[in-house]
Amino acid sequence: MTNRTKPATIKEIAQLLNISVSTVSRGLHDHPSIGLTTRQKIKKLAKELNYEPNQTAIFLQKGSTQTIGVILPELSEAFFSTAISAIEDTAYKRNYTVLLAQSHDDEQLEKQLVEKMKNHRVDGLLVSVGKSTSSYQHFERLKQYDIPIVFFDRIPAMPNIHYVACNMETGTVEAVSYLLKKGHRNIGMINGPSTIFASSERKGGYIKALAKNRLKFDPSLIVSCDLTEAGTRDAMDNLLSKKRKPTAIVTFNDYVALFAIKYAAELKLSIGKDLEFVSYANLPMINFMEKVPTASVEQFPYMQGQKAADILLDLLNNKQRGMPEQTAYYKIIIESQLVESRKPITHKTPKK
């Protein structure tokens, strides 16, 4: 029997010991109704036969797979890879496995992934929505399957949801005020798609910063783009064609800033003199590049991922303990922080 490689089943152990399957099951779990001698025989034979518990059966019995799903736009982006590290660290400490999927900012793929996560019986879901997602019915449908969702970073415009996000409005106020203090008066903005809630937050912060400084808002200085390099170039052409050419531009994120800086250099514009950039995300890579945004708004991806995972696991724990369904919703806002390039950051306490 010691040469056997294929794991045995409880039924085989029961047949060899001439006892019932239920007795073997209880013996393996040290049930007090099974005598010590019988338990020892069961465990000894199980070890010899390479017995391994049927996790699927256990999960079905418990009504939990100890698995959480994560759907995010692009793992290749430093922001999301940092967030997923936090999610995995948090989940594994609480004995959960993480099932990861990327939507690649495709709404149809995102819908398919939500369905696949449901079919894989994940206990809960963490989601950062794609930039093209405009309908949220695929998330609403999960309610009928009692699968809780916690959104992070890219939050959908849905009522009654759990989420963790960074305060993009205050970060934008800080970014625009920073440029105003440096003497800029014509400040452009390359914003993201209107489907992303953070785009409206950025616009709101931009307008608020101008109002605080008693400056008139010129809507033509805010241009939306699809966050691609081609889209960024089009946005730059749009801004630079204005009668009031911007001397500084706030970009949706560091990737857009780098696309814009590359294009500005091709146009023979001096970065920092003819045109200055401020962006968002404070990605590590900008510290190793020659031409970078002057400053970037830190969004604390590790903290966002960690807190989103904590919320989801708390919801699942309450569910397993049979506690009443959550009537209040977690809405965690982390304060963003403007960081000048190549300068260290300090962490701020998030607000509930």
C-alpha cells in the first residue's frame, strides 16, 4: 500500500476497515463519537493510502470555496499590480485564495468575467471597472446569487455599493494650486473618459482650484481622451491649437503624462519651460526617466487594495457567522497626496 500514488477515497478506507463511510469521515475529523483506537486506525490507513480531503465536497458542504475573485483593467499597470499584491497578502493571511482576471478595459469581456467568477463559485468579488464600462447590470445581477462586491479605485456610478477610492477632487485642487503657485495661468487638463467617475472628480477639482484663486474657468482647456497614446496625441493637438495655449497640463495619469511628454518633445517643446506637466498615480517608473511630470498625485494602490480586501473578507465572515445582512455600505475615502518628482511621500489616514 505504501507504493500507491493515487490518493484514496473515504469509501475505499471504509471498505478496507469494514466500517461505514460516515465513521471514517467523523474519525478523520476527530469526532468524539468515534473511539480513539478506531480514529487511530482510520488516520494510519489514510496516511498509507495518501488520502487527501476532497476540497470540492468540503466547500459544497460549508457553502464556501474560500476563494475571492478580482477583476481589474490591466495587471501590467504598476498601480494594479501593487493593488493585487495587497489583496493577495490580505487574503492569504485569512486563508482565502485569489482568482484574478483582467478586463483589458473591455466592457463585454468584463461581463463575461463576472459570469465566469460566478460559475467558479467565488465567495465574493473585488472590482476596478474598465474605462469603457457604461452599464452595470452584470454587477447588479450578482445580488441574486448573494455574492458581495467591493469596488476599488475605479468606482461605478451605482447606488448602494461598497467601495474604496482615493479623493481625486482634493488631489486635483492640490495639483492645480501647485501649478498656479508656480505662475501658470493657462492650465490645460487631459482628462479620462466620462464613463470613469474619477474623470468628473478631476474636473470638479480643477474648477474648484480656479475658483479658490478667483480665476475664470475656460471649459475648452479640459479635453477628454481614451488614455491611449494616440488619444493623448489628439488631446495635445486640441489643447495646443487653442488661442490660449496652456503652459502647464494636468494629465489623467502618469502613462498619459509620458505619452504627452514624448509628443511635446517631438514638437520641439521644452519640458519644464515651454510646458510643464502634473499627473496622477506617482508610479515608481517616473523616478528613473529623464523627462517626467513635475509632480504626481499619489493614490496609494497598496492601501486601496488592502482595505478593499479587508472589507470583502469582513462581509464574508459576517455572512458565515449568520449575522444580519449589511444595511450600511462601506465607503472608504483615502486622501490623495501631491508628490513632487523624486521626493518621498508620507501616508495620510483614510476617512470613512
